[in-house]
Amino acid sequence: MDNRKLKNNKVLVFDFDGTMCQLFKNYNLKTTLKLLHEKMLEFGIEFSMEKDSFDVFDEILKQVPLENNPIKMRALIEADNILTLAEVEAVTTGELVVGIERIFPYLKNKEISLGVATNNSNKCVNTFMQRYFPQMDIPVVGRVGDKPELMKPNAWSLLEVISKLNCCSDDVIFIGDTQRDYLCAKNVGCKFIGLAPTERKKQKLLNVISESDIVSDYYELVKCLGV
């Protein structure tokens, strides 16, 4: 990784879950999955409790493909409400990625612009920021409940943050923990750094980026940024 080039970038945009906070590490999602299963059945949509909770959006889109279908819209909003509630509750039990509590304010003090582009809800991230960084005001663009097609790897959330920060993609480094995040950065045309707090995440990121572009915590991030 070329630190000299990274020093010229004054805008850092972060994914949230897995990158800033391991949101559901200590949270039991079984109740959420059961509720999603039951509520989706009310709309005639099959959702298996064995799936990832975010898969509910794919199932709705797949099983109710017609645009402007009122059942589809109601199901999407209901699923979003259920997930948002779980996300906000999980903020109280989630584990911070190592170093963020010190490095986030440090970066802000270095006059580096910060933002968050996430598939989580705005309410979840704002609850997190109020809990851990109440003095910091940064733009957050999260999931739009009835428009799951805008979720990453779609470029929409990252482009919205870039617009709010009044900068261009060349100024931005996007920091995330999944291939989805990498593809989002690629779609926007900005640099990407993988943040992998676990070996499992690192191995998945190695499918799309080199090891030199991966850090394990915020202390390593600052070192590679050269700030």
C-alpha cells in the first residue's frame, strides 16, 4: 500500500457492522429470525429461519417481483422495522472494533472528513454514535427500508455520503469488511481498505484484495494511512 498516495486523501468513509462495531456478536438473533418468519408468512412469503436475517429482503424481491405491489411494499417496510429494532438493541451488546474509540476522534482532530455508508439502518448507526461519540457529527447513509436494491454493493449509499461531504470520489477511501464493500468502492471509483478484525473476514477479503490492503484494527489503519 502506497502511504504517500493515501496521505493525500482527506475523506474516510466507513462501513458499520463488522468495520466499526461487531454488532451482533453478543446478540441472539433467533427471536428476530422467528419474528421475520412469522410476519413474512402473513404476506404469503416464505422466509426460512436458517437464513441470514438480511436475506429477508432478497426473498421478498424474489417472491413478489412485481413493481408497485402493495404487499411487497408492506412486507419490505415490516422487515425493515423488525431488523432496525434488533440493530438498535444490539448496539448495547456489540463489541467495538479495536482502537475505534481512540482513533475516530483522532482522525476528526486531524481535519479528516468522516462518513458512514452502511446496509444497516440510520437509526442503528446514530444510536451507536450517540452512545460512543456524542460530540461527533458525521453524515450517515443507511438502508432505505422499501428500497433494498440500493443496498451495497450498489454505489448509492457511498455516493450519498460523498455528496454530503461535498467531495469527489478521488478524495475518498472507503473502509469495509466484506467483498460487498469492496465492490461498492469499485463501483464508485474510490480507494478501498479492508478492515478484518477476524481471520475469517480476512480470508474472505483476500479473494478480492491483497493482504497489504487489509488491516485488523484502527491502530493498523492509522499506520497504513500515515496520519
